[in-house]
Amino acid sequence: MCLAVPGRVMEIEERDGTRMAVVDFGGVVKDVCLEYLPDLAVGEYAIVHVGFALQRLDEESARRTLDLFAELGLLQEEFGDPWEAAAGQAGTEERS
């Protein structure tokens, strides 16, 4: 599953000519491309889908959505534990 998830911009930098941000999704931190929202600032919230910030979001809406996603287990489903996922994939490869 691939959700559009709200996240809070923690830092912004330019990488190889592309504006990128470190975004916090309720405890999960990921790199996100800001090319579609070039004026997004640190501390603001955005809807992110497949690594791209797509729409600015107010803090209250973002927090409510993150709380709901967490309650439903969607954040774990979307982001999961990368170590657990890697271990599960290794186990699958061993059985092949």
C-alpha cells in the first residue's frame, strides 16, 4: 500500500539542484522532494506521496490525520520497521 501521509518539515537543503527536506511522519523520518512545493518552510506540514510533497497542510489537520493513521496501524503498514522488512526479505530469499 502507498498512502499520501502528512508530515512535518524538519530541515531543508538543496541536493544536486533539487530542493529536498527531512520530514517527520509521526516519528518516522524520511527524505522528501520539495519540487512541487518550492516555498514550503521548516515547521510546515505537507501531504507526501511516494517521496514528493504535494500539498501544504495546516498543523491541526496533519496531527489529526497522523493520530488516526497511527491508531489504525497505517503508519506501521506504510513505513514498517526497515530492519524487520529486510530480515523478512532475507528469509524469503533463503527459501527460494
